[in-house]
Amino acid sequence: MIVFEPPVGIYLGIGQIRVVNSLQDAAECLMSEKWPGLRGAAFEKATLILIAASAGFKNADQARQAFASAAVEAGILVDPKLLVH
């Protein structure tokens, strides 16, 4: 399992935060119909990097950063200071 350290928090709706702490969690979020906001260039790049990471061609930090960038693009990234882990 590829673990994200530190985890990435995303807003799923009013008062709903999901803590994403693994490649599998990130992939589930990106592929979910609940992914809010923009599915632009960062979303597409994150999808490709997550696939590459699952095949061993990218590392956890690269996958985490790509997922966080997609969350920024969509306007749903939670300030890391708000996450308790």
C-alpha cells in the first residue's frame, strides 16, 4: 500500500472533510462522481500519476503532490493545519 504522509484533506461538502492517506483513497476520490469542482489539467495529471504510482513508476510523494494539486485546482484542498492525525 502506498501511504501519503502527511495525508491530504479535501472538502466534500459543507462541513464534510475526507482525509486521504493512501494512493487507493486518492484514486477513489478522483474517480468518484462526488469529486466537486474542476476536472482540468491538474485532475488529468493526477490521474496519470496515480496510475504510474500504482505500477511503481512514481513514488508516494509524487502521487500525493499530484492529488493535492488537483484538489487545489478544484478549490477543495483543506489547510493541513486543520487536519488532526
